[in-house]
Amino acid sequence: MKVHEYQAKELFARYGIPVPRGKLVTQVEEVEGVVNELGLPVVVKAQIHAGGRGKAGGVKLAKTLDEARQITQNMLGKPLVTHQTGGQGTIVRKVWIEEGAAIKKEFYVGMVIDRARRCPVLMVSPAGGMEIEELAKEKPELIFKEPIDPFLGLLPFQCRSLAFKLGVDLKQAGKMFMALTRLFVEKDCSLAEINPLILTEDGNLLAIDAKLNFDDSALFRHPDVKEMLDPDELDPLEYEASKYHLNYVRLDGNVGIMVNGAGLAMATMDVIKLAGAEPANFLDVGGSANAEMIAQGFKIILSDPNVKLIFINIFGGILRCDVLAQGVIEAAKQVEVSVPILVRLEGTNVEQGREMLADSGLNFVVGKDLSDAASKIVEILS
Amino acid sequence: MGILVNNETRVLVQGITGREGVFHTTQMLAYGTKVVAGVTPGKAGQQVEGVPVFNTVEDAVRETGANASVIFVPAAFACDAIYEAVSAGIKLIVCITEGIPTLDMMKVKRFLSNHPDVVVIGLNCPGLIAPPVKCKMGIMPGHIHTPGTIGVISRSGTLTYEIDYQLTLAGLGQSTCIGIGGDQIPGSNFIDLLKMFKDDDETQGVVMVGEIGGTAEEEAAEWIKQNFNKPVVAFIAGRTAPPGKRMGHAGAIISGGQGTAESKMEALRAAGIYVAEDLGTLGQTVKEVMGL
């Protein structure tokens, strides 16, 4: 799960990571009060989840109140297109206004899960402001890493080592690295980034940007984090699906799919592509889906107007084919199905499932196996 | 013989009285698995399908000689279940549970480094099945498998069923099929299991099923090139997956340009491994490539 910069900064402040003073604004009328409180200059920052805001014009310095108003006016309610948003961009609904800082130096600080080492890794670089992927490609020798032992946590010598690499005050940096690690571990983050961390002209470290992602599997023990979810930042269909514990990802093609299991769902997308068509979505209904979840998934697929065909590919394991069939039949009764449905069932209770579909009076196309289904996709679309 | 389990494997089910626990205990027994005990704290004295239930793993091991465990307890308690099984001397643990926080699993891995003789399969996995010894520690449908000499290692669940079934239809039986799970940090990885298949006389070839995210396939490719002399056919799911989106499994995400299907397929091919592209004909492909 992702959160906004201003939410990440609230958490930073709570854990003792220094951040500039700032205020959230959703209407231009609020700008004056905020500027009066913070003083000039201020930085106006569009709050969307995607990265690359700076280059896209989503972060601007204002030296006067009028400038601050004008910038806010130009951002609010309008789409911001960055290299991460896709062509249509994301509508800016909130801006974060914070006091400007005099920058002497910029650094990168980040923490991620290192899958190969099986632990979090704290990374720093003196090349602040650059994106870490870019940095890793172009100047990997400028990235310094320390693995964090899951039982010991970050150790003082590691803090010193990284602070020396950056050439910053040991005490200040050490405190900040420790605070970031504590936040990462206590809140089950999957990514924490300060890019840039700056050294101010008066010698203080300050996090002028903040990015936090959280482990979805750990949200059950962090209701406070879960509350930070901003549904406006999610694809509406993906958000709808998440309410029913369905794993749905919207794609650009026209063949909607419903599959049990993530691996098989990905492989089904690949099968569609190999057959010469394009998948409209990824949808894993999971192993413990019931008829209602299936029906909801079906509705979600159908609410994408691009969908010209639905391919249901189920290999029954925990999810039995008869349960799937019941869900599809119920959904087809509730929703007006205007596109052909291709079904391929295999596995647990497959005979029952096939019979139920055949007896339902609904018009299903049956794929005997994956290859047969693939050729039928092509047939139906052409 | 296959790997990990044999005729002496006596299975314990942790979380046996839950809905999943009951259903799959019944299925495992029906397949022929020697399920000898179950554990649910506070439910000692009950029975599930004739299997005695104990309060602790220690009691179950002492009373029944259980030596392998399959875990169905909810995510918040699953790691504790692993610690309990290890502490009671269980050497093979299969954890089916999905949705365990990554940081918890890191601690498990660190703990396991002090127990090198313990094998954990999963989390978030379908488990394992060994048709030659009629042992199923997991949730896969038994009837799609048949005894034989192909080993299967997969990061997926239902995709593994698809592939196992195609092998069966192509006349290729299986020695052991293992789903290692879709999380970022699995208990066992491809290399851990390939090492065992290497030493297993009855396994003639291995099918490796990977997916986007991480670098486990790339690492396995390198290891196979250096160490493994049996034929391997690989399949990678997620060639059409967009970057930055988690595709169901916690571990299935392309991030920072890492973990793409292309990178994995390239690494596997560079190591001389045959990468199948068409899932629909995978069974036949394995048959042809392995010359079986």
C-alpha cells in the first residue's frame, strides 16, 4: 500500500526524522493562512502517489503569496502527468505547502527489502535527487548499503559507516538512520525513501521528500496505516475488487479473464497474448472464493467497456469447479452479459461444474483445454 | 523415491480443526498420506477423520511419532506454528498459509539458519505431493498426478496443477512436485530443491515453473549450469505483466526494472535450459525435450 508524501512526513515527524513545517491544502482559499503561518518562501507540492513529480511540474517554489496562490490554483483539480502515471496523469486533489529550505547538499536515503539477502537494506548515496534506479545503472559505486539483521536491527557501527560515506554529522545522521529503521520495522514498510535528504545551509539534516510503501500482508496489525489509504489514487475497479478480496489489475486489452491462482492468471494473460489478443485484466479469485466473490469479480470485469470476451480459466484445487459454476451462473443472472463467455474448467469437481454450466441455459463457449481455449479466443474475436 | 518424503513420513496437521484443516486432512488421507496427528491448542482429545488432536506439537510428536508437519493456521499465528514445529524436532514443515508479513518471514529464515537440518516449504504455497509414495502434504488435487520420474518445482499453485496434469496426460509421471510459494521470501528456493533432485536416482528430469519478481530464477539458472546434469525445462509466467503492479502473489512484482520475465528467460536460456513458451502444449514439450 502506498501513501502520500504528507502522510509519510507525518510518520517521519512522529519517529523523530526532521521534516520541514508544512500544511495540507485542498482549496486555494486556504493558501493565505498557510503562507502567513509558514512564512516565505514556500514550496508547493502536488500530492499524488506517482513519482517523478518534480520533473513534471508538480513541485514548485513560491516567493510571494500570489505565486503560491497561482501555483496551487494551477495544480488543484488538474491532472499531473509524470513518467509513472501513464498518459492521462493523476488528478491532483491535495497540495502540501511547506517552508522552503536553503540547500547546501542533497543525499539519497532509502530502505528496501532485499529478497536475495532476506533482510531490509539501508542505502545511502551522496548523489541525492537522482532516482535510485537511474543511479544504480549509471553510478552504482555511489550507492552504499548496510543489511539490517532482523533480530539485531541497525547497529551503531553501520550508522557511522554510512554517515562517513556521506560526510555528514555522525550524531544527527545516526539518529535519523535509527529512526527510519524503527519506523520501517514497526510499521512493516516495504519501502522507505528520503530523496532528497538535504544538508541545510545552517548545518542540519532535513527530509524534504518522503515516500513510504507498506507490506499489504501486515496491514492487519496496523489499522492506523490502513486508514491512510486514499481510494482516489487507486483505479476505481481495482479498489472495488479489493473490497471483495479479489486480486484485480486493470490492463489495456479486450479479453477479460477470471482465474484461480496468481501464477495461472499471469500464465493465462500470456496465453492470450501468444494467441494474438490482449488481456484486459489480471483477476485472481483465489483459492477460497465463494459464489458471491465470483459474482463480484464477474461484474468488475464487465464494467470495463473495453472487454469484448471473458475467458474463465479455472483449475479447481481448493476452489471447486461447482462453486465457480454457481458463482458465474448467479452473476450472469444479475448482470446483463453482452459479450461471449469462454469457460475452461479442470480439477476438483470438474464434471459437476461443467454440468451446471451446460444446464444453466446460458450461452457459454467451452474450451476443452488451454490450447483449445486459445484458438477459440481468436475465433470469437475475429 | 522422490525427495523430501518417503514411506516413513508421518504427517502432523497444525490447525487441523479449522475449515481448511478439516477439508484437506480428509483429502490427504484419501490420497494415502499417513496423517497421524493434528494440533489445535485447547482441542486435545478431539478427533478429525479419526486423526487424534493434541494441544501442542511436542505432545503430538511424543504420542504419534509424527516427523513432518503441514500448517493451515491463520497468517497472524503461522510463524509461531513454524517455531513450535522446529522446536519439537520436526524436520519437514510445509506452510500453506498465505499473507504472512515479510518481516516475520525474515525472522523465520534467520531462526532456521540455526537449524540447517530443517526444511520449510512455503509460505503461501500449495505444498508438495510425491505420487510414488502416495504422500500429499498440501492442497493440490491428488487425482491429476501419477507416479513417475519428473520432478516439479514451482512458485505457483494452480499453475503447478495445470503443468502436473499435462505431464500426466503426456504419460510423464512425477517423482515429487513442490510448490515453493509466491511470497518474496520463501522457506526453500529453487536451488535448495534442485540439490535434492540432483541426488535422487529416481528423478530423471525437472520442470521449473517461475514467475516475475525477484531473481530466484536467474540464480537457479547459474546454479544449474554449474552443478546440475539432468534435463530441465522451465516455464516463466508473467510475460505480459505490467511493471510496478503486484500480480496477486506478494513476490510477483517487477520493480526498478528487476524481475522481468524476459530477464529470467534470457538467464535460463544462457544456462542452456529449455524455456517453454506455450503453456497449452507444455506436457508434450517436456516429453520431447527430455527424450522420454
